[in-house]
Amino acid sequence: MNKSTLVKFGEKVREERLKQNLSQEQLAAKAGVHRTYIGMIERAEKNITLGNIEKIARALKININEMLTN
């Protein structure tokens, strides 16, 4: 069974955040989103907008394309 896009994206956010030793709260502050939003994304509970994908990619200092590929 294939994982859903939201699950894959949430896993990518968590992986990148942990690589950089950031808490969810720290990433949220850098991205300009609420701290609970990051947890919801990582658990695939939110259908994230393209604008917020860009904010998170910038906060993690990675290319937006990396956020959207396996």
C-alpha cells in the first residue's frame, strides 16, 4: 500500500527538522506558523497549503522541491 502524500510530506518535515536538531516549536517560530501546526503536519492531520510548504522549506533552509520529492 502506498503512503499518502500527506504522510510522506509529514515524514519529510520531521526528518529534516530532526537532522537540524530543531523542536517543533523552534521550527514553527522560524516558519512563522503556530507550534501545533508543525505537529499536525508531521502526523498528516493537516492538508498544508503551498504557501506554508514554502515557509517551512525556507525555515529548514532546503529547496521546496526537496520537500515534495521522496
